[in-house]
Amino acid sequence: MKRIIVFVGLLCLGVAHAGAHGSATAVTWNREMSRIVFEKCASCHRPGGTAFSMLTYPDVQPRANQIKDAVLSGGCRRGVP
């Protein structure tokens, strides 16, 4: 859960960098984030789902602070561990 918080929050704020074997590699929506969102969030956060869509970066970016706050407070209704 903490990895999701860190990835979503930092990526959406545009400041995320991850270390890979000692080198800094930028975290991207297509390479890292979309996989987490599709695995953990897309069952509810999709068009026609029970919550706003999170399937594309343009869906997520405007709600970056809202997503960060919800994840940090454990506000996801699904309660993903």
C-alpha cells in the first residue's frame, strides 16, 4: 500500500524518481504507474465504475492531490492492502 501511495502521489505531482541499481530512473505513467492502477484500482476507477476513472494519465493528473490524500488516509473504499 505504501508503494502505491508513494508512486501515485509523487508521479502525479511530477517529481518522482526511482533508484534502480544506483541510478535514477524517472517513474512514468506508461511504464510503472498504469500497471499498479490497473491491478489495484481499475475495478472501481473506470468509466462506468463506482468512482472516477483512473485508466489514463489525463484522468489522474487533475486529481493528484485528491488521490494522494485519499491513499494516505486509507480512504479507498476497496481497502487494498
